[in-house]
Amino acid sequence: MPTNKAWTLASRPAAGVTEDNFKLVEREAPRPKDGEVLVKNLWLSLDPYMRFRMNDVKSYVPPVQIGEVMVGQTAGEVLESKHPGFKPGDKVLAGGWQLYSCMKGEELAKVDAGSYPLSYYLGALGMPGLTAYFGLKDIGAPKPGETVVVSAASGAVGSVVGQLARIAGCRAVGIAGGKAKCDYVVQELGFDACVDYKAGNLHRDLKEACPQGADVYFDNVAGEVLETMLRLMNLRSRIVACGRIAERDENYCHKNLSVFIANRIKMQGMIVFDWKERYPEGIRALAGYVAQGKLKTRESIAEGIESAPKAFIGMLKGQNFGKQLVKLA
């Protein structure tokens, strides 16, 4: 059997994540037992939620334990199968920061890699795209002519949210870090405006970008950006609470909560797994937009399993454009 390389959690971050929090281990790839499938991973997805899985706190999913392989979705090819639903050569979604995954067939998802690049199923046609699709459609419920604002607008989720808002006939306003990202969001993705939160004039710039206020805010960061957005939300507006990466290493206290009463604002948290039964609907819709040229995607690619921790830390610092991936083979 081939040698598997895997990144495990070596220690929990005291504050910011460092490369010392991970350990690369090598061992022989396991042989699949009855009902299991051995997958050669070709792509690894790096996502903000992984930061919270490194903490030993109660959440909607258990934390990664010390010594366990880091959690993360992968896309790869079946090498050996002892499950009737899979055969060698099938392209599937598996898991773990590792070169080979041995998993139960029920834990895998088969994908059609003939029409779109396999990596797209970790981005625009995968978890980030589905998060954007269901969060905006079902919770944000945008109406033509409304203003939709999204933070982390150049990222894997935010970039799709803004484009879907434009498809829905809304004004799309992004929030991103730095001029280059803001230019990309407007010039390449077609947003109506994008505000640089690093420029130091967040409230003023958002107010100028949203002269009629905001009807939907898709929140990927929380913290100061959410605090500022609360001042701009319209009567009966909606907030999709998707991520809080700006609060990953601190306890942030929000002060503008009275606006929820005054403006009858609806705020709802979302975990994309709640829409699992409707994933085919979302993938069909997103794939259709990609095929029509209405949905564009961009990938930041690190090379080799050894690069995963550094790429992950860089993503947490906002160094990536679009979907952050590691090319494993």
C-alpha cells in the first residue's frame, strides 16, 4: 500500500494559529474493509470553520482531538472499493488533511468531474457555493431592487453571494480587505460596489456605497464589521449569520443590539448541513450559472500536502483570493 502523509492537530492555538499547532505524520495507507472505500485525494479544501474545530469547545460538531487528522473536505479518485456504490476511478468528495482517505461508502459523495474541474466541487459547486445559495435564497430572501451587502466578498462564499444577488436583480455591495480585492470584486465579479474595511473609514464608505441602506447583510466575519452594518440596516431587513472569523481569537461585545427592535431586523444563523437533502437543487442551480457565465470563480492554490498549514494560516489572515485549495497530486 502507498505511504499516507497526514497533518494532525499537535496542540490547540493559544491565540493565533501557528505551524507548531500541526504535526505531519507518515504511515501506510489502510486497506478498505467491507463497506469502505480507499480514496487518493487530489485536492484539499481550506476553510475558516476549521479554525473553530481546533478549539476544545462545544459546538454543532465535535472539535478535532489532539493527535487526530485535521478535518477538511477533499476531492479525489477511488483507488479500491469494497462498497457496491463505488468503483476504481470514480471521483468523490472525501475528507482529512491527508493524501489517502479510507472511509465508509455512506460518508462519500460521488461527483461528475466530466463537466467541471474537480476542484470546483470544493468551491463554487461545493460547500461554499451551497452555503451562499441557501443562505441568501432561504434566509436573506432578496427581492429585486434591494441592496445586498456581503463581507469577505472576495472569498469562496462571499464572492458567490454577491453574484447571486446580482442574478436576483439586487444591488450587490461587497466588503473586502485591500484595493486589489475590492477591484476584483467589482471589475471581475460584477458587484456594484466594494468597500475596503482596511481603509479606516468603514461606516462612511459603507454609507456611501449603500445610499438607501441595506436590506440583506450576509455576514461572514462578525466583529466590528457586523457592528457597523447594524447601523445601516433597513426596516425589516435580514441578516444571514454565516461566520465569525473576525472574532476567532477574542470575545467581541456587540453594542447596537437595540436596532433589532427598532428596525424589526431578522437575524438567523446557518449551517449548510441543514440543507443536505436539497444539495442536488443547489448544485444544479449553481452549475447552470457557471455554464451560462453568470457565476465566476477564482482559486488560490498551494502546492503539496506540506504547504497546508502555511496556506491555512494565510487564509485566516485574508491572503487568499477566492477559494483556498491545496493541490495534493
